[in-house]
Amino acid sequence: MTDFENEELDELEEADNMENYITLTDDNGEDVSFEIIDTIEYEERTFAVLLPFDDEDGEVVILEILPGEGPDYDEFVSVDDDELIEKVFEVFKENYDGEYEFE
């Protein structure tokens, strides 16, 4: 395999790994990077469970995913309903029981 082919494979692997990451802009205009831990379908809506890179306490963020303009542009929007967030989080905990420690 040539060096070019190795570089091309490295780029493809990096792109595959980056599919699980996203950078969003918060209300203060700051960019925040997240790992997408899971997507959850709940009551005909789709939610993303995100883990901020800079968050040392391990708290996840749950955002709703809405279709955006074009196939590659989804919108991640905050959810104001605390009860709904808790229900989605319960589904997440059931899905990952044994893989993560939950308080």
C-alpha cells in the first residue's frame, strides 16, 4: 500500500470517527463540542444524548433533533419540558444499563 493510500485511509477513518461528534454554539456565542452518545426515538420525536468534551462531571445534554434544510443539516434544539427530558433520560439509562454509572 502506498503512503497516499495510507493517508487516504487515515482521513476516512477520522471522518468516520467525527460522525459521533458535533460542535454547537450556545446562547453566549461560545462553541461547545459534544460527543453524540446516542439518539433516542420517543413519542415520535428524535433526541440526541450528548456528552460535552469539557464537562468533567459527566452530565449529559439532551436536545431534540429536527430536520433542517437538506439531508445533512439537522437542527439540535433545546427542550424546555423537564418532564420530557427526564423520560428520555430514563430510556437512555435503560439502554446503557451496565455501560455507564448513573447517580
